[in-house]
Amino acid sequence: MVENEMLEIINSHREGILQSEIRKVMGIDSKKCSRTVNKLMKEHLIRREDELADGRKTFRLFPIGFTGPSEKHLKLLAGGSFSPCTGCDLECYPETCNRLNAWVYAIIEEES
């Protein structure tokens, strides 16, 4: 289905994708592209912003909703989770905390 394919492409571009570019990638005409974009916007699955590209007016399409952590947030994760100290109210020593040590080892493994 065209809507699903378009949504998948838009979701894979966290910083947005030009409507003119997605039309070329999908190999559809501008009329079909516009109708599909409008349908996805009515379903609150995407949003669009005006943009000039090569001196022509187009739109940048963005996904709506959580599509996973952004690149800058990925730097805060190790093993798919934030530091276990975040929100922890246990009184412990970092050197002997098993949860913290496991998280630090996950960072080391990801960097290897």
C-alpha cells in the first residue's frame, strides 16, 4: 500500500524528508504524492513544513510520534537503557553497585 510505504520512508528520516524527494524515491506523480501526504496528515501520522529547495516551494515531511531515540539521545544509552542511577534512591557506593557496573560494561562492549 502506498500509504504504508510512504510512512515507512518518512519514519526512517528523523530530520524529515522533502516531499519532492519522497515522490522521486517512490516513483509516483505529484498528485498521488499530495493525496497520500494529505491522508497521512489527516490520520495524524505525519506533519509538514514549508521549505524552499532549489528555489522552488516544497514541503519537508516529518513523522509524528515516537520513532525511537534520536542520535543525540543514543549517546546517553548503553545496552538500550539509561544509567541505572537515573531515578535511583538507593544509598550505595558506585564502585560496588552491580546495576551500575553492568551498565558501564555495556558501554565498554558497545565501544569495542
